Amino acid sequence: MMIETPSEMLIIEGRIQALRIANGTLNLVKDIQNGAWFTGLAAGLAGQTGMLANSASLLLYEGEDVQHVALLINERLAIGTFEWLEDLKVDDEVELVVSETEDGPLFINAILRKNDRLLWMPYSTATTRFGWAMDGIKISALCIGGTWLMFMVYFCVRSDPFPTRQHLIWLHIGLLLLMAFLVFMSKNSMATLGKQAEDIYCALGVPRYQRFEISDFSLRKLDFMNISDPLKKSYIFKFDEALKSHKKKYRLT
């Protein structure tokens, strides 16, 4: 079942009928185009591989730190790229946040598994634009605090005369300009990733999604000692726990 959402993305619910996972350095699209993956499935499904040849928008990120996935759900082919997918299995009931591509398969933006409510987010895509801006402010504050600390230590251990009032004013102005620059760069350089995260949260029905913070609920942080390969699960989240915390923080119903 395909569900429209307030964002440009769609939700498709169903059971994973077939699943193919490949390392990020492999050409999964070419592998699917060869047709071997569809052996044993209905002949009509195999015809969907031809859509890939005409879909220029499906160029997947290649790298050792990610995995590509191709799956069938409700007789539809969908592909995407995530950090770690080995825990995903055939017959899992899922909600996929997808985008439709012209003459191509669905592109998976996020995967929410229904039984345990785990949310797979794309690599480096979990923080909203507001979150990136706040990170920039924190980094700027640390830089300014560190600069002042070194500045004070220097004049405490040296016999040099303390700067004049005019010098201090110019120093303040320089630090404020540096802070503004860092906030601007952190917000704008990550704007695309932040917008994608917001669209995903909006599609999943998160209220006040622009302020949604999920990073503290990754499996890597919550269950580091109790799960296999924890270092590869920074972008798998306990969605319901994050949503509960978000609603409590902003007093949402």
C-alpha cells in the first residue's frame, strides 16, 4: 500500500518479498540488470530490471562504509544505500519512506521495521537543519572558549602587558565573526542532508519534525555492549523511544 505524506516522499507498507544486499564498492545496479537475482521469482518481476537502465537518478554512493540494498515489496522494486543492512531479512514487515523516480524503481530514503520499530536512516543523514545549526553554535562556543582560555593562560605565565581595551574589542569582534562564519557554514553545507532528514521525519508523521533529535537513540549508543557490529550501527535508531522523548520535550500529544 502506497501512502501519500505531507512531504515529497511516500510511504509504502508491506512484507519484504526478496532482498539483495551488496557492499558499497560493488555495482548492485549492474548485478540486478544481469537478472540472476530474480531467479525463481515470477517472470513479470524480472522485467522490472529494465527500468534501471533508464534511471539516471539512481546513482548510488560507493564506498566501503555503506551497503546497497535492492528489495521487492508489494511487487515493486526498490533500492537504496545505508550504513548496515545485515539485520534486515526477507518476510520482515516494513514501512519504506520512498521517492518515485522517472521510469525507474522506488528509491528508499528510510526503512522502519514494524516488529521492533527500528529505523534505518541513510549514512550521515539523521540530523535536521536546526540540529546542524545547533552543532555549529556548540563548535563555535568551544572555539571561542578555548581561545579565551589560551589567551588568559598566555598572559598569566608571561610578563607581557595585558592588551588594551581597544585590542579586546577587536578580539571580541573577530571571535563573533568567526562564530557567525562557523554557524553559517555548518548550516548551509549540511542543508541538503538536513532537508532530507526533515522530509523523512515528516513522512513518518513526526510532529514538529524540524526539531526532531534522534542521534542519542542509535543502536551504537544505546546497546553498544549488547549488539553485534555496534560500530556499524550509528544510523539504526530506536524510533519509538526517540519519538517519545521528542513529544515529552516539546509537550506534544
